[in-house]
Amino acid sequence: MKFTEDRLKLFAAPLSETEEQKCKNAIGMVRDALKDLGFSDEGKNIEKMYHDTYSYSLEMRNATRNRKIKLFVKGSYANNTNVRTESDVDIAVVLESTFKAKYRPTISDSTYGFIDSNDNVQTFKDEVEIALRDKFGSDVERKNKSIKIHGNTYRVDADGVPCMRHRDYSNDYSSNPDNYLGGIFIRSDDGQTIINYPEQHIRNGREKNNKTKTYYKKMARIIKKMRYIMKDERYESANNVSSFGLESLLWNLPDEIFTKYSIYRYAFGEITSYLHRNVGMLAYYKEANGIKSLCSSSTEIENYKRFINDLFKFYEYDI
């Protein structure tokens, strides 16, 4: 399919300031509901973690129960890589005062002076669900990994992800409780445990964008949009890769690939050609957080290979 420069510019453009306000409003919705659990924002404002992202965040405390949580926008909205088909704002609801820890062999909680807590991520999710239902009623839907707040004419769709902090002390050799790699620990209702690194994703994305003169996020929006168009055109491979995966795929490419051309149709053509030539590198690629592997199995590698090959054939541009 042939694409004009004007059409690619439309795909590459960030969404409007109205979308930014959605992110701030989504944090506010969850904040207001959690006040019924005894949490207070202590007069703090909802602020961005980084000025050039939509990564709004807020810390709250429950002094009575000595609990601390952090709310922040994560995913494509936080990274400003979303396209119009991605409507939900993802909100991490992180229990910071209770955490899961990973240690080297022979190291344990007692090494750091940590004690057991009665809190766990599943009961925390139950509490958050009750608070959201009390606030938003039947517009709240519990899902496997999240709690969805359905939007309406004055409220944005939002997915709250109750989780707790994950602390990886594997590389700490000084028994320093503050020297850890921080992620979030999610337990789904069907029993899966997931560790993700959304804050590193936000930081790495903005760094990559700055190094590539903002072309990284422009090209990420384009490839996401291409995936949706390919789905409409019944390319099966487009169903087997995710928007986050494609954003991560591009994060692994050399910076100079993005800056070789200033014309969008040539720049994206350079990316599709590079991916096609280097499919053998997929096993070495990381997610955009720089920590987890992009492909955790041979099946996933094959899924990305098929998509890359299809994209290479699918994408054409007007001269």
C-alpha cells in the first residue's frame, strides 16, 4: 500500500493537549476514589515525572495504617506514543510500603531488617476495586490484571493496575535497602505473576527520543498505525504483535537509523529495511525498559519475523 508524506505526518503527530488533560484527569479520578480508603495526597499536586512526557504521578499516604502508594500514568499515554485507536489511560496503583523482593542466594529479608506484612497484592486489588465501585458504580469492571473505569461524556476510559513494588537486590553487595532495581509486581486473577518496569520504559523512551531528534516516537506512532491498518487488511501477523512490542522493537534500533532522513516516508522506509535485514537480531532485543527480553520464546521471535516481513512488503511510499 502506498503512503503519502502528508498521511505519514498525520500518523506521526502526537495527540492533542486534550489527550494530555485526559492523563491528569485519570490520575485525579483514582486519587479521589482512594481517599475513601484513608489515603491522602497531603495537599500535593499531580505532577509529571518528566516534563516532556504525559507521565503524571502522585504519592499518597495512609498515616493510620502506615501505608504509602504511588499513582502514575504508564504505557503509551505516558510515553506520548499512543495513536487514536488506543483510548484507555493506564494508571499504575503501586503499593510502595509493602513490596516483593528478589535476593542473591543466601540473602534474605533479615539481611536488610525487613519484616513480613499482612498486605498482599491480591487483597490490595480487592480494596481498590471496592473504592472505585463506591465512586463510579456500575462503570467499574474488574479484569484479569486491572480494574477498568468506563468513560462517559465527561470522564475518560481508564485502566487501574493495582500492584506492589518489586525490588531486585541481586546486584546489591552492601546490604543497602535503597540499592535496588525497582519494578512493579502484578498478580492476575488467574494466578499469573508479572514483573514490569514502566518507569524505566518512560525514562528510556524520552532519552531515545532526544537522541533521535524526536524521530523515535514519531516512527513508533507510525508503526503502530501501520499495524492497525494491516489488521484491517487481514494480515494475520498484525494480530500476533503488540503496540508496546513494536515501540520496543524500534527502541533497539541504532539512533542513526532514525536521523538518516528528515522526510517521513524515507525515514520509515529506512526503518522497515533495517528491520528486514536484521531479523536475526530479534533474540537479542529488549523491551523499551531495557531489562526484559522482547521475545521470551521462539514462537514470539517467529511472530515478529512474520510481521516485519509483511510490513516490508506492505509499506510503499509515493516518490
